[in-house]
Amino acid sequence: MSGTTTHCPYCSLQCGMVLTPGRGGRTLEVTPWEGHPVSEGGLCRKGWTAAGLRGHRERLTTPLLRDRASGELRAVSWDEALDRVADGVRAVQAAHGPDGVAVFGGGGLTNEKAYQLGRFARVALGTSQVDYNGRWCMSSAASASNTAFGIDRGLPFPLADVERADVLVLVGSNLAETMPPAARHLDRCRANGGTVVVVDPRRTATAERADVHLQPVPGTDLALALGVLHEIDARGAVDTAYVAARTTGWEQARAAASGWWPERVERVTGVAADEVRALADLLAGCSAGRGSAVVLTARGAEQHAQGTATVLAWIDVALALGLPGRPHSGYGCLTGQGNGQGGREHGQKADQLPGYRMIDDPAARAHVAAVWGVAPRSLPGPGRSAYELLEALGTDGGPRALLVHGSNVVVSAPHATHVAERLESLDLLVVCDLVMSETAALADVVLPVTQWAEEAGTMTNLEGRVLLRQRAVAPPDGVRSDLEVMAGLAQRLDAPGEWSTDPAVVFAELGRASAGGRADYAGLSHERIAASDGGLFWPCPDAGHPGTPRLFGERFAHPDGRARFVVVEHRGPAEPVDAAYPVHLTTGRVLAQYQSGAQTRRVRDLPDTGPFVELHPMLADRLGAHDGEPVVVTTRRGELKAPARVTSTIRPDTVFVPFHWVGANRLTNDALDPASRMPEFKVCAAAVRA
Ligand code: SF4
């Protein structure tokens, strides 16, 4: 194969691609990596056009410093920029202590950067205030999987396993638009005789490809799961042998579901009682190994103030049927961001250290401190979660300086106007990015960093498969990698230890830090992954280990080897609709854009439509709204004016706004899940007017 093999810069599928430089390295040709086991030669239009950011006229190629007199950003040398950051950090910490400085990472960072960022925060800055935007992605599924199974690997089996499922239930996932090459697994599942069920308030492209579409009121997936569990039990379809041998807590979960008969479910969710019964019938046929079934959740189910409980409710369904650990069966989460899985394993989370270890566990602290060559007592304790960290910026007792790597919180945070105000209150805001994102535009120091084709590094895709991105081209002059930024600052701050800028060296250290942890990478290296057939699955504890594509075959990761049923209660959205705000607002993605759009909005060949408001014809009639004409959506936090898209694919009581542009998250609710600290992006109360 000519060209350099690597992976897409965007979503968690991490499709394989081949990059071939042309015209003296100024252009880059993207072709699919034929035969890669994840993407099988497929790319979506985002992947095909990924080279559009190379040489983009808005690419940042020199550090920028905000001039105190004029307030304008001016180009400076790297030394001047890093000196300014180090001086600012020292000044803030002298006045406010180590936690006066905070770090905000991203789920798109390579494993090496995510790992180094957590170490940089704890060792070089000595701050507990570090978290990342993955907290807003899959954290509810992560906390539910850790609770139920004792480990969180988004998919505990390769994605292709779903093709052999007799029943595949997708709750809150629109993968046909968010990761189109993955939709072939749905089609193959159906072609093999399986039944695909999609649960979504919108009739999405994914729902169009399914056999069954259930369209609940936003924020009621949990009640639907309780109803399905109730009906499975009522049919005597619980896999009692599996439940007795491999789980704990069934009787309590059963009692909690006992009040959820189908008519009550219909009243709460809007899903007809007969549809609830039909789904229970389908799943009951797969119980106890009589068939195979997979339940997958994504952001639609997870981004709620009850996100963890919602995922746990669906895991309860899977456990009652005896699915996890059986062939072509189980529960999994479809992670969203490119390194949404790896990004949460290596210590850039407020409460965790590398290897998915908890930061308040003395044994974990001792292990990681030894790898880092510092005393365990020198490591700070848990910090604030992502939104709470942003909310605390500039307040009494909150951080006064923030370093941002790979995140555009002005667009992606809930209650985004409030977040922008907090950023503006800081003494020092430093942003590392490729382009002048909305967040970088507020910074005191902007540091231009490398992008995917210009650097090596590993990514862990939604299956827990660790993949290698290889460097295909040199970065533009003036651009440095995030590893170089951290090394430069660590040296200026007299941080102990070595701060390598070589991703392979950092990955080897990450492996040592993760050894024996829940996400064990000790047996992986860049060389091994490059020589593998499309990546290696963690856990991989030693260099002779083949990796672990499937988990839970024999035991779960809790010390007793058993999975946990968890009792959950439906409470509904944190902000119910009322007379003043009578419709549900939900948010999500469109095919041609990715996350905050900082990258994809700048790719010329991707349509940049701007935000729009999807609403049902009945609602449009009531409001006097017309397709293509502006409507105004108002919530208790803000207002958005955007063109209407009138469509009968959405519930009449719900409106949808995509979140890739400034606006949607000025509306969303910052109510947090108590366990995962996930904000309730997926539902709040809104008013709409024409
Ligand atoms: Fe594949 Fe996702 Fe990239 Fe599209 S955005 S090419 S689905 S990795």
C-alpha cells in the first residue's frame, strides 16, 4: 500500500484511511484503507474531506498573545508565549494556590496527549482541577458500566458482533448519520434475519433503516426500559440460571420494575402499550441463550440528568435476559468523540489516574506516583467535573487561570453564554488549537498545535481497539504538538521528571502507568499496533498477550465476578415543560458536521448550513411557522433565531436543534447527573414562536 496508513480525525469509529501527500506536501489525498477491519474501506463525507483543514487559510501557525493595552492578539515567538504562560501560572498560583490553575482536555486528543495532560496537571501544575469534554459525551454510560460490570469499555465486543444478533436495540443513537460506515452492521443484521429496533424521539436516518421505531418523549427512555423489564418478567422470560450464577440484586430491580405495566409506560413515554409489549416479546425470545440480542445506547439516552440511571435500566434488561458475555449479545455504548474511549482511561478526568484508576485509591496513587517519580502524597486529590470546573472559573475559591487543549467549550458547553462569561472573568486563558475557535478567540494566549496527519499517536475506538495514527506530513512551520507545549511549560515550571515529546515514548510510559489497572495497556506499543491486523484490544497486560476483543465471557470485573442489577427510578427531565415553556427541546448532530464544528465548519466541501429548528407540521401550524422561515426558540437560559425545518419525522411536542454552531448550547440545561456529572443536553423546556 503506498501512502501512510492512519485513522480519521473525527468520530469514535476511527475509520482507516491512507494519506498521500501531493504537490510538495502542500496537499494531501485521502483514500479509504481497504480491508481495515473497522471501516472495511468505508469513509463518510467527513473522512473523505478531512484533508480540507491542511493548509486552510485560517490555520494558526504562530503563537498569539493578547496585548494588554490594545486588547488585540499579536503574533509572538514560542519562547515569548510559553514564558507568558509560565509567568501567568506562577502568578496565579502564588496568589491562589495550586488549584488556582485548571486544565481542560478533550476526547479527541490522542491517548498520549490525554495521558500527558493528566500528568502535567498533577505533577507540573500540582492542581486537582483537570477534566475534559468527554464528561459531556459518554460519562453516563461509563459510570453505569463501571457500576454494573466493574469496568467501562464502551463496547465489550467488536461492533461487527451485532450483525449476528437476532434483535438489536439502539437507544438514542443515530449512527447512520453520526458514523455512516457503521450502519452496514444494521443492514447485515437485518439481512441475517435479525430485527433492528430504534428508540428515538425523531425518525432519524437510522430509524428509517430499522424494522421498528419507537418514538418516546425526550427524557423517558428510563421508563421505557422499566416497562420492558416488567414485561419480560411477566412472561417468565428472565434467565434465572444466569441471574443466579452471574449477577446480584435481581429481586430489588424486579420490584422496582413491577409498577411499570405497559399502559403506565405509554402514559409517561408516549410509546403505545402494544409497542412496549412487542419489544418485550422480541427480547424474551432471546433470553437464556435461545437467541442473541444486543442493546446499545448513545447520547440520546445518556445526556440526561438521569443518564446513568437510564443506562443502568437498559443494562438491567440485558442482564435479566442473560445477554452480557454470550455470543453476539450484550450491552454496549456507542462512544462519540474520536478518542472518547481512550480519552477517559488515562487520567485527564477529575477523579481518575491512568489505567482507569480512581485518584482517591491509595494503591492507585502509589502505583502511578512511582511511574511518575514523585511521592504519592504530592498528587492532588479529586477535582471538579467539567461543567462544575467551568462554572467555578473566576469565582471565589475557583480557578483563575485555565489551559484548554482540544476543546471548544464556548460552543459545546451547556448554558454556553454563562460559560463564556466565566472564561472572560479569568486572569489567564490559554487555548491550544488548530484554528481560531470561538474559545480561542477569548484567550490571552493562543498556541497553534499540530493536527492528526502531522503527528503520530494512538486512539482507542468505540470497541476498545487501540489504533495507531501515523504521521503522514510535516506540520507547518511555527506549529508544535501539544506534547511539545507541555514539555516547554514543564521545563519552565521546573517540573520533576522527563517530559518526552516523542509519542512512542509517552505511550510506553502510559503503558507502565496503566499496568494492573482496569484499562491495561502494558503490553501495547506503537510497533505492535503497527504490525497488528487493524489494532489491538485492551486489556493487553504483556507483550505476548493477544489483546481482549470480548469481555465478560466468564466473569465480570467486580471482585466477586458478578454483574450488578441496580434499582433505578424514573424522575423525568430536570426541567419539565410547563405553560411558559411548553415544548421539549432536544439537540444532536448532522451528517456533515462534527462536535463544535471548529474543524468541519471550515472544510469547504462540507455543507455549513448553520443551525436550524426542526419542528412538526402540527406545531408549525399552531405557531404560524413556515419551512425555511425564521423561528425563535427560547429557554430559561437563552434564545436562538434560526430557520424552521418543518418535518413530520419529529414528535409534535418536541423541537430539535443541531449543536455544531453557536446557539444550541445557549439554550441547553446545565442540570447534572449526580453520578457522572453529565449535563442534560438532550432535553429541556422551550418556547417557540414564529
Ligand atoms: Fe469514519 Fe467517523 Fe471519520 Fe466518518 S467521521 S470517516 S464515520 S471515523
